[in-house]
Amino acid sequence: MKETIDRFLKDKFPQYVYKEEEVLSNLPVFFLKAEGLLQVFSALKTSPGIELNYLNDLTAVDWLGKKNPRFEVCYLLRSGNKSTTRVQFKVPVEEGEAVPSIVSLFKGANWPEREVFDLFGIPFRDHPQLERLIMPDNFQGHPLRKDYPLEGFGQDYLIEDLLTIHVKEDMGAE
Amino acid sequence: MYEKTAEHFGSKFRHLPEGHLLVNLGPSHPATHGILQNVIQLDGERVVEAESVIGYVHRSFEKLGEKYTYNQFLVCTDRMNYVSTPLNNIGWILTVEKMMEIQVPDKVVYVRMIVSELSRIMDHIICNGILGVDLGAFSGMLHLFHHRENIYQVLEKLTGARLTTTFCRIGGLEKDIYPEFADEVRTICKGLKPAIEEFQSLLVNNRIFMDRTKGIGGISAEDAISYGYSGPNLRAAGVPWDVRKDEPYMFYDKVDFDVPIGEDGSVLHRTLVRMEEMRQSIRIIEQLVEGIPPGPHHADLPHAYLPEKGKVYKNMEELIYHFKIIMHGVKVPPGEYYQATEAANGELGFYIVSEGEKSPWRVHVRRPCFWFYQSFPDLVKGGLLADTIATMSSLNVIAGELDC
């Protein structure tokens, strides 16, 4: 599978290959450029013999101080036709740089992309509803970043704030 | 008044037509079985739009995993799918063992598989039983809960805990199985078989249950794949994927079992698939329990497996290893690893990025609930409010796994 996809990418989308690097992993890993993500994924999804039509996992890794650019958005694709080979695609992005959303290709990318946006602060372009998913709406910062301390910044913000907003608005309406 | 509340939670409900009503299902509601919220827009009794709000039980395990050692993170996995804890434990331990290239004795694999399948039965009992309760049939659940309790007692003897089992250690089991283990498992299987048939005839084959669940909350195979479904919910839609068959881990390639599939992915088919999976799990257990090989309950790995406590007090070597493992953790080589296992709800994947230090650089958990629950608004749109409860129950959303 690795050779097939390698050849496929080199033949059809050489301009979107970010770099060729061997990664110590049990999965075949390919690095892609953010701007070509949609074209490459939709081609991989439909090409006969490859058919990576199942989005298995979507997450990100923060390589603060180890790699440049800092973030890697990791897409794990799997073929539906029983061959069960998983292939990982990584998109390196700098802080604040947007990645195109793949919700139009895989409906299931919706929440994972929101989760990555919420916890890493990586924005996704053209996402139907790019809001915080897990942390409260008034949360400051992105907890899974390496420069976010485990104990938090010590802000006292949370549910109480949300509740007071509600109570006040509700009472005002009546 | 409600409008503002909903406005806070999502952008979907900004303009509510006259006569439509917004209902909050949750965060604390008997039908949600956990802390998760659904905002549902109703026109009469029809669901027009829905939105799920999650995050109420988020404990930031992925962040904690970057500080904990590989052994310590095992405790976090207990709290993910708390209905079938050993499956999460085994998923994590398998990933770490594969990264460290550890071979465990056959006995360990046998016990892990038996406990896995017992946990799967436990999970399916909860899902199908509580579905009955949500639809107003209480007795079905009680019939099977007696047997679930028996499984809990085996787990208690095996691990010392009922709910947070922290089953397994890197390189083996925490302690050896007790002598009556095989007999007790055999007795459980013997009792479960008629109980499952009874449950089937009592609840699932009941006309009222069929009418309430047939064709409700269905999803096509294509949509299910697009949404990232896995496990029983995907198989109910007619896709025969099972990690145990497709890429066997442990000894799943050496045991005989079938993968049941449904047709339309509706509540009824999900229930039937789970019923059949329970029978298949019993089949697997019966094949294994006869041949648990004798031998040690852990691999010979002084650098990864904690030495016996008695020896730690007397021998220098063991004391050093004990200290090293507790203080510095186990050495996992640098690299990345993704290991998928078939948990009760579907594909549970652990993605570890290791830099060769005592804690992983990044841990990510691919939770099956998280992927299929996002389709909930699509499943309930156009249906009745009462059907949303059945749909939610049959998906088996576990809040602990959803938020992680």
C-alpha cells in the first residue's frame, strides 16, 4: 500500500507533497501541504485500487521546540474494501495557519476538527460550525498546546460565568 | 427565554419560527445516561433540528498522558468507557507492549481475551437492557443484570475492583488468576445462554418493542462509513467490519466466531446485532476457557514488569528494578504507533507519539463514541421526540468515552 500511494502522489500531485521523510511508525506516513489537502484526499477516496474512503482518526501533535513548523495535523485514512491498511497523512502548519476542512469529503471530520480547533487552536477553513467543542465557550487558551501548563493559568472563569450570563439574560427578558 | 439559552450553545437556533419549542435534553437527564446535552427544536412532537453539546465530563486525559508514565496512564483508561473497563485497559497495554516489542506468555493472552469478551457481554447487557428501560420495559434489564453481577464478581476476584479494574500490566497480568477462575467463567456462560434467549423473547421479540424500534434512527452504510462509525453500530448498517477479524490482535485469528450484521442500521438492528454478539462472545469464551495453558502470568521482563513485593524487601536487584519502574517509568523506544482494538462500542485506537522519555510526547485516543455520536442530529431529524430517546440509548453513548 505504501508504494502504491507513494507512486500515486508522485505521479499526480508532486506539487502538494510537503517533504519526504521517514517516520518511525507502524503506519506509512506521508507529508502533505495544506493547500492541496482536499484535492489529494478526494482523489485518494475515489481512485480504484486505493479507495481510502474511511476517515479513521483525526488529531494533531504540537512539536513545540522540536520541529518547525510547530503543529502537525494527522489524518488517518483506511480503505473500506477489507484490505484494512491504514495510511497516515500529516500536514505541518505554523501557528495561526489555517487548514482546509475536509467535512465536505468525510462527514465524520466535523467534531474531530472542532476538537483540534478547541484544544490546539488550529483553525479549519470552510468548516460549517467552527466553535469550541469540549471546553466552555469563554475559555482562554488551548489546553493541549505544549506551552499550556497542566494546571492551567489559574483563571477563575468557568461555569459560574456562563451561569450568571444566563440568569441575568433570562431575568431581564421577563 | 429558551432562545437565549440555545443561542449560547450553537448557531443553529438563531431564528426560531413561531410555535417551535426548544427542549433541553440533559446535561443531567435520566435518558442521557451520563452528562451530555442535546438541544432539540420541536414542531409539535416532530424534531426539526438538534444539536449535541459535549464536554461536561472532559478530564483532559490526553493532556495528563503527557505527564504520566505509561503505567500511570492505565488508570485513566479505566475512566473512559466505564461500562466495560477491561477493554480499554487491554487496548492501552497492547499498544505499549507492541511499541516495546514485548511477547507475553500464552496464558496471559488467553485470560485477556476471556476478560475482553466478558466485558463485551457486560457492555451489551447495559446497552440493550437500558434501551428497554428507556422504552418502558424494566424487567428485561433485571433478568440479565443478575449475570452481569456474576461477571463483576469474577473481575473483583481477578483485579480487586469492580468498576475501575486497572486490569493487566505491561508484560502480563497484575497477579495470577485464582484457581476457580475457569470454573466460574464456565458457570457464567452456562447461565448466560438461557438468559440471553429469555431476554430475546421477553423484550426484543416483543411486538411493542418492535413497533417502537423498527426503522427508527436508521443510517445507510454509506453515511455510516462517512461518519466514521465502527463496531456494532456500523455492523447494524450492513458493513461487516470487525477489528478482531480484519486485523487480528491477540489470538482472535485462532478462534471461531461470526460477525453478525444488520441491514438498515435502525435501533432494532443495533439491538439484534448486540444480542448476537453476546452469543458469539460466549462462543469465544467457551473455546478459550478449556485450554488456559499453565505457566507464569507475566513475561520475564525485569525492566518493565514490577517484581514481587516479597523479593523487593529482600533482594537488591529487585529493589532497584522496583525503584526504576516507579520513579523513571518504562523505556518505550522513540516512534509513533497506532493500535486499534475492537472495544464494545467499536474501534478503540490509541495513538502514541514517543520521544523515548518516561511519558509519551502525545497520546491520542480514538474513541468510537465520539465519531458516531456526531451523527445524532441527522439520525433524529424528522422523527418524534420519543424516538430520539430510543436512538440515543441504542447508540450506546458513554459520556466518559465521549469526552475523554
